[in-house]
Amino acid sequence: MNKVYTAEILGVGTELLLGNIVNTDARDISVMLSELGINVYWHSVVGDNPERLTESVEIAKKRADIIITTGGLGPTCDDLTKVVLARAFGLGLEFNEEAAERMRQHFAVLNKPMTENNLQQAYLPEGCTVFQNLWGTAPGCAFRAEGCIVLMLPGPPRECNAMFRHCAMPYLRSLSDETIVSHNIRIFGMGESSVEFKLRDMMNEMSNPTLAPYAKEGECMLRVTAKAHNEAEAERMMEPVIEKVRGVLGSVIYGIDSESLEETVFGLMRDRGVTLAVAESCTGGFMAKRITDMAGASKVFLGGATVYSDASKASLLGIDRALIAEKGAVSEEVAREMATKVREKLGADIGIGITGVAGPDTDGRHEVGEVYIALADKDGVYCRLFTLGKTRERVRLAAANNAFDLIRRRLTGLPMDN
Amino acid sequence: MNKVYTAEILGVGTELLLGNIVNTDARDISVMLSELGINVYWHSVVGDNPERLTESVEIAKKRADIIITTGGLGPTCDDLTKVVLARAFGLGLEFNEEAAERMRQHFAVLNKPMTENNLQQAYLPEGCTVFQNLWGTAPGCAFRAEGCIVLMLPGPPRECNAMFRHCAMPYLRSLSDETIVSHNIRIFGMGESSVEFKLRDMMNEMSNPTLAPYAKEGECMLRVTAKAHNEAEAERMMEPVIEKVRGVLGSVIYGIDSESLEETVFGLMRDRGVTLAVAESCTGGFMAKRITDMAGASKVFLGGATVYSDASKASLLGIDRALIAEKGAVSEEVAREMATKVREKLGADIGIGITGVAGPDTDGRHEVGEVYIALADKDGVYCRLFTLGKTRERVRLAAANNAFDLIRRRLTGLPMDN
């Protein structure tokens, strides 16, 4: 793959056009194609209609080197992607016995009868490379015809995503004698424009590896991508780049290829055998929810108190009501007490306290977005006032993010003041 | 609008093609267009590239009656949607003083200087209807040319969504001497296929109003849509349909036009002056998080305990450790105690206790997906064992949903066993 290919992702499904679901397949495949260095120039969506699907394929054939379809591979009469695509490229369909056998086994394991229409899914364009579906029933496939590379994947996001990564990416890589490898440098506490400003000269000078910034919700990310003859060579090429970025950005980098800030923090705590308890006011359980989204959370997370009222701060955590009356529920003193008491109550190594104004109403003393976050551990209590934005959603997200980041800083010996 | 129009939604932005963001604008607009009875036949996305955008507009002109663009209306040189669209339809751009003045005021309120490039946003296609942006800076617009109706909206989802609802929908309605009004019947506790089965004959017989089912995450929805000469007439036509659906489906309908189950429950509690406290184990704060997502949550939600460990069940809520040892943390007895104790501790009218196995690991006694949910109030404690699915994400979502639904049933005097 020494030429730079252009790709179109063509979603097939009336449910997308009705707005029943959002097209996450196009997003996920775009991210994976960018890892391969393939340019995505078009996303398109059509319904389960053979004429309009045929027209869309004709348009895609003219403008893209690679056409990737998602959806319409299932067993019902609405599922017409394979039929239409095969016809558009003058190919017949042939029965794939392995795919059929996998379907029979799939239903046997579920102990459900398989209706005959399921076998429709085993008919695939003649001569294609079959992508067996280990995550569902409908197989995908790839073929080359009329100067195009065509890939078809099932629509359900979990199947589409897994099959693209495990089947389509190796297929696309095999078309090339070069390997493309990339790493994601995850950053919290510095905006995209600052990251770009600090690294602009470096980015502009580079061609292989490349370095590109991506905005993420409440944080940002840099992707390093290298092309080489093999993976080891690509890794060797990226190593000095990652080191240089670390040198420039320092402690705002929370992980390389980490899924999220909470995943990094969870890993740090698990590896060090550190336990956590959280007392949340304005975040209202959001931090606890994010930790417990992860399988195995109970290894580090002991529990939390969502103390949304003054009374609950007293009754659940034993915070002095007089202190709350004197200093206010949103105050450094109360944040410190929340972190200290929840740590003591649950016998955790680290206690977090979060109290602030998520809005739209204020407490009359603070602006919307002012949030105190405290971290208590065996050495004492750290607390800081953050100013985090103007909308409820944004304030709650940023407050939880900053609390996770404080834990990361404490556990890795970084300065607490970013 | 007596003919049925077809629409194409054209997203403009390289960030969509890179997979940095998912195209929620197309989803949101599709939902709103279906409320208007307009058929969406195509979604497409192109990057910030004038040639490819021009080509996409030419394709859309040929096949759609209505073209709706999202994105590319901002102040930077990447923002070229207006220039390209105006050129494609042979129109010039003209300066809109009201839009410029609104921008100046927007920056004045923020107390930030306005750079000159912002005024670019005030140039709009000649003769267009301007959609002033009350949610950001870039105005949108609509015009008719060459047999097409063209609408342009800004890309940020909050702005796009609000402007479509408040500016574009009235514009599209004004093209017609008919009014289309719809209501969403929200359903929890009955799957889409059962709903469809029970209502199939009724749905097939109807043409105006229409009744259509939509799958939602963990629940389902029916939309009733009527076309009439005015809104009052449309409402009169829908009334007997909604009544009939109520008669067939009964208590699984939790709201008409409610945003979510938690919104319905929050409204019921607020109106009745009822307060809530929650004790969560496997949902890990997810229920608390969903209530506190809503502004004004503190009127009903006093707080919660996320008791993820046995020790925290004892230390935060005072549950007898011997009971946990004897019955197991996942048991009816512990769920009942959680609901009772959290209600007492926080002085709430209703206490909820949730304990179960979200997976992937089990406690050795229960399958993944088995969850006990208890509701305590002045009359005693109700508790039931639910079986909720196989994946962690699904189990946690369904557990929180069912807990909200139990509160709804209790407050409205419905049977607790669905």
C-alpha cells in the first residue's frame, strides 16, 4: 500500500435514516483507517432500498479506491447489501460452507433452532475473501473488482468494530509491503490549542513518523504514526518521537494507548494495591459510576457516598453540621472533611471529596463551575478550587476528570498543582 | 407541504471523517424531520474541501428536494459551507447586520474581544431567511433555488439541535398548509417485538394518524403522527389513538413526550414532594448519576451510598456484617436492608437498594445479570429478583431502569410486579 488510498464508508440501513441509531460504525472505522494511513473522504448512508443503494455504490465506485459497507448482511429480506454490491460489480453469489457451519454451531450453542432464512447469510460474492464472524452470525467479506477494493461488514457496532479490527485491518495491511503502526498519547490538563502551539514546529517538520492532535471530550490526544517495512522498525522510529513529546508536555501525559483517564488511574491503583473511596456532591455519583463501569472495579473501589444534601453529609459521613452551616456546603473545609471522613469510614488508602456548583442554580456564594476537590491519604489532605465551565454537563465531567487526575498525580509522585 | 418531500443531510467537517466525533447532528435532524413527515433518504459527510463539497452538493441537488447542511459556518478559513453552497446555486453573499450585531453582543457578554474574522459569519446567501443563533455565534439560513430547499445549520450538536427545532422546523412547516404534529409514547418493561405484536393490526389499518415503533436503549417508543389543517385538529385526531394504545399496553407506558424514565420519576417525586435516597452496589452510582444529571435534582434527591464492598455496606449504612456473611452480599435480605437503612439514614420518603452481579465475574452463587432491587417506604419494603442480561453495561443500565420503574409504579399506585 505505497500509494495513499481514499476510502468511502457506506452505511446501509433505514434505522440510520430514521434517527433510531447514530452512525458509530462510520466513526469507529474512520479511526481505524486513519491508523492505517488511509484517507477517508466520504461517509454516506442509504436505506434498505435496492435502487438508491445501487446509485450510491455507483457514486462511490467513481470517487473512492476503497468502499466499505456496514449493515444489511443479516437474514431478513431487508438485508440486500451483498446482492446489490455483487450485481454492481458483475459478480455472482456463491454458498460458503464454513460460514453456514459456523451459523449452525452458533445456534446450537444458544440452544435455539436456526430458521432457514439464516443460511442466506452464507451466500457471498464469488471469489471473495470471507471474514468469518466470531461475534454474531452474518459473515463479512472483501473483494477487488473494477479497480476498487470492496469490504462489507455487519451493522451491529460490536460486530462491525471487532471484525474491522481483526479481519479487515489485516486484509488491508496485506495489500501493502509496508506496515503502519500508531500510538495514542493521551493528555489531560492542557487544551488542544496549547498542545498544538508547543509542538507545531516539530509536527510540521515530520513526515514519517507523523504526529497529529485530536480533540477529545474534556481532554486531548496526539497520535504518532509510522510507516515501515515491519512493526519492530516502526516502533523504533516512534520511540524518539514519543520521548520528545514527553519532554515537551511532561506530566499532562497520562498514558500511551490508555482507553481513558479512569482506566489509567484504575491500573495504577490495582498495580500498587491502593484502595479508593469517594464522597461526591455536585458530581452526584458520576465518579463512582465511571470506576464501576470497568470490570474488576471492586479490586480498588470500596465505595462512595453521594452526599447531595447537607443532611446526608452529616448522616452518611458524620460531617459536623455546624461546619457546613458556617463555611457552606461548597467550601474547602467541607471538601476536606468529605475526603477525610469517607476515607476513614471505608478504610480506604485514598479518599476523594468533591463539592461545587454544577448549575444552573448557584449557592449564592460561588459562580457556576466552581468546584473544590480534596484528596486525603495517609500523609494528609490536599485541596484545590477549580473553575470548570458554565454548563452542568461540562462541570460534572471536568470535576470527575480532575479528581481522577489528582489521584494519578499523587500515585506517580507528580506535583499536584498542574 | 402536501407532497412528500425527500431530504438529504450533508455534514461538512474533516473531524467527522477522522472519527474525532460521531455524526449525532444527522441522527437528531432525522428524528425531527420524521416528526414533520419528511423522508430522509440520504446522509452524507464530506471534509472541509471545496471541490469535494461542491461535488456532493451537485449530487444532492439531483436527488433530494431538501438539502440540509451541518457544520462549516464558523469564522476560520476551513469554514466554507456558505461560500460553496451559494456558488453552487448561483447566489452571492450579503452582509447581515443583525447577525453581526448579535455577535458583537455575544462577545461583549463574555467580556472577550471579538476578532475581525468572526464577522465572516455574518455574510449569508442573498435573499435567504436568516436563522439567528441564540446558542452560539454562527447564524444559519434557508433559501429556495433551482427547485431545492436548502438549509444550513452550525455543526456543534447543541446549536444544531436547538436551531433546527426552533428555526428550521417552523420554516419547513410554513411551506405547507398542513400541520404535522406528533407525540412520543414512552414504554418501559415491554420489548419492541411484543409492542409491535399487540398493535400490529391497529398500525396496519391506520394512515392518518400513523403509529410507528422505535427501539431505544433498554426500552422502546411509539410515535403517533397526525397531519391536519391546524394543531388543534391534529391533537383531536391523535387523542383516541393514544387512548387506545393506553388501553392495550396499560402500565408499561411511563410517559407521553417524556425525555427519559428518570425525568418522569423526577417529575412525579417533585410534584408529590417525595424525597429519595439510593444504596447501590452493582450499579455503582449510575442511578445517582442519572438523577443528578437533571438540573434541580436536589429538590428530590437527598443522596446515596455506593456500597461496592461488604465493609462499606456495614460502615456507611450500618448493615449487619453477620447478615452479609450468612446470606451473601447479593441476596434479597441485603437488598432489603440497603433500601431500609439508606432511607432511615437520610430521612428520605423512598429508599432504593440494588445488589446483583454485573459481571463478568460472578459471586459463585448467582449468574451474571441476577439483580435484587428493593424499595422501602413508610408502608414497608418491596423486593424482587430481576434477570437482566449478560453484559456488564446492559445489566447496569437495566438495573437502574428497573429501579426507576419501581418508584414510578409505587408513586402512581400501579402493581409492582409488571
